Amino acid sequence: MPPLPGGIFLCNNGMETKMVHQYQLNGYNIVLDTCSGSVHVVDEVAYDVIAMYPEHTADEIVAAMLAKYGSRPDVTEEDLRQCIDDVTSLKENGKLWSPDVYKDMAFDFKNRNTVVKALCLHVAHTCNLNCSYCFASQGRYQGDRALMSFEVGKRAMDFLIENSGTRRNLEVDFFGGEPLMNFGVVKQTIEYIREQEKIHDKVFKLSLTTNGMLLDPAKVKYLTDNHISLILSLDGRPEVHDRMRPDAGGHGSYKTCADNQVYAAKHRNGEEYYVRGTYTKYNLDFTKDVEHMADLGFEGLSMEPVVGDDLSYAITDDDLPRIYEEYDRLADFYLKRMDEGRPFIYYHFIMDLYRGPCIAKRLRGCGAGHEYMCVVPNGDIYPCHQFVGQDDYVIGNVYDGVTNTELPPLFRDMHVLNKPICCDCWAKFFCSGGCHANNIKYGGNIQTPYELSCKIQKKRIECAMYIQAVLAMRGQKARLFGDPEENCEGCGACE
């Protein structure tokens, strides 16, 4: 007889929602209590007891378990009743079917005064690659090619400082297109930032997202010496990368990108970086791409599912069974590399079961449109890079500030508790409702998550939780990117 199916159990007590999620992965029986964040790894008998517990009496559970496991000498009525008592104890102690305490904490986003803490600075609306899946139309964002002037970059930094309030830690990502095509302005802006840090008592965390084509040793040294984090774009194996990421002349870009990025990674001197790939319908075996990049020596990796409408490469629901299998394979590859003493950090498997995300991150996650904004070459401000080129989403500009006063509150007030689909989802406190831009484009509105993305995200969360549970049982912890406290909201909600 197969194990009883795991699933989500909702118990409504007035306005309280209590939720448990069960799943089995690579021989592990895992139980998540959504609202407390408690994760339990149990044997198959306890797993089945928990599945029946909400809607059955102790006698009914015992009868069902004896019918299923009666031939096993280690499963007796006494054992089963002790197991039920243990489950009851976990429930009473808030470790199973715990109430949703977040809505009861009166975390009122509408009354919360937020500040701008991060900017995505589009220093170049042009690119030296011609990627097939590029959401930015090869860096032009449905407009003309353009480079940001230092004057605009300087004013953007002033805008960030002026609107950051008392927040000390600020972030800027140099983005494009390809930002290294405007490296002079990047350097000027960095130098201006370092001057302003001292004047205003701010600490800027700076990053740069690049395809690596122009990442020569001189630039690597400058970026490393100035503590600029790097997000490097590489899609894995040569044939996979070259298929979707040719240069402007239609030739493969893998060799130049990979060689430059390997050099950069070897000369980071401890500075943060990670390599971000994209998988499409053409490489659903993307564990091989992760393995290829790990073998190149990269310690921080990520593979994102492509988002696009071109059915020649786009992910569809028909691909999900294959994708789920691949994430299971990737999770075991991750653990295998740890066992071999060759660990790497995988972005989507990062999960801190001991502290976890703060309340603000659990409920809302993305700060686009109010805490995080994007500035383009002419100085216009958008909620994030995904909205660039859409006139309806211009928030203002760096000279006049925020002039569209309706958009920031709209984005600020979006959280999982006012998204109907999210309310009953076990993963809501891990994904925080998904990407606003994808919700609008594919879900129809900002409150409706993009369903395909949700399904993939939930699978990644299950794999991440599985990895953390395995490591916890071994007495190990996975490596994390940076210090979580650096990104503290400073909102006081967790005090």
C-alpha cells in the first residue's frame, strides 16, 4: 500500500488560518508548519499520522495505521498512540498547525513610513550581446540606445541619499544593457558615492551586473579594489550558452564570457560574486549546466527559468514534471559536492532555518516601487528594471523626485495577506507573493501571482528545505551570501 498522500491542511478558526505542508523528497518525509516555520523530518508512520491527524480521531488513526503497518513488529498500538501524543504536543507548543500570527501583529503597511534604500542604475541602454530571451530588447528597453551621463548618475545618488531618511545601509546596482559599455560613468559614480558616504554617514553596498564580454583584468582589479559585488551572466555549457546568447554579429559568446568570468572569480580576493544562468526549454537538464559552471571554479551559482512568450524556448506547464525531477537531481548534486569537500552556494537553495527572513520580508519580500527603484539614462524613475519602457509606470525623475504619488503606495501595500491566492498557500512566507511585474503581465494584475512561476518556486523551496533538513541532521549548515543583518529593514517589527 503506497504512503498516504501529503498535502496542505487548512483549519479555519474564526480569522485564524493554520497550515501544514507535507512532502516526500529523495527518501525524506518532510513536514512544514507554515506559520511557525518549523520543519520536521519524520519516519513514514509519523508522516501518515500527521496527514490524518486534523480530521480523524485517535482511534481512527490507530486503526488505519495498524491496517497499513500491522505486519511490522515495530508498529504497535502503544507506539501509535505515543506518536499521536507527540503530534498533539507539537501542536500545543505551536510547532504544527500554528495560527497565522503575522496578521495579528497589526503590521499595517499603509501607515508605515518607508524610505528609498536601493537603486538599480541603468547606466547603459545598449548591449554587445543579442540574447534571444532578453526582456530588455537587447538592452534598449523598447526605446533608443542610450548611455547615462555622469550628471544623471550623480543626481540619482543625491536622490537616493535625500530619500533614505535615517537608514544608513544603502544599495546600488549598476545595470543595463551592459554597464561596462559605459564604464567611465560607472567609475565616476562610484567615486562620487565614496565621497558622499563620508559626508552623510551612509554605507553603500555596490554591485554590477555584467555579461563579462568587456570584463578585462583592469576592470576586474578596479571592481575588486572598490568592493563592487558582481553578478555574472553565463548559461552553462558552451552549446547552451551560445544558442541563446550570441554576440551582436550572431557569433557565440561563450568563450569570451567564460574566460573573463573565470579570471574575475579567481581575482575577487574574497569579494562577493555569483554567476547567474537562465534555463529554457532547450536545457531542462540544467543540473549539467550548474555542474559545468561549478567545475569552472565558480563558488556562487544560480539558474533562473526563462520568462518569455516565445514558445520556441519558453517554459510551459508541460515542462513542469521534467523541471521538478531536475530540481531533485540538482539538490542531490549540491549535497554530493558538499560531501566531496567541493561545496558551492546555490542562490535558490539559500534558506536560514535558524533565523529566517524578517517579518517584512516574509509578508512582502520585494520592495520595488517604494524602497527599491530603477533610474534610466534620461533620469526617469521606474518601480524596477522590469517596468522600464512602460510609460504608465514612470514614478518621476531624479531632478523632480517622485511625481506619480499613486504608484509607490500601490507597491508598498502589496503583501501576501492581501493576495487571495497567496493567503491559502503554504509557501507564502518564503516567496512573499512573487514578482510584481510578472504578476501584472501574466497574472493579469499585481495581486494575482504568475501561476507557472509559483509552481517552480514552490518546488525550489521544497528542495531548499530538504537540503537544510539533511544538513541539520548532520549538524552542518549551508553557506550563505553575505550577512543577513546588512539588509535589515530597521522597521522595528521584530523587536
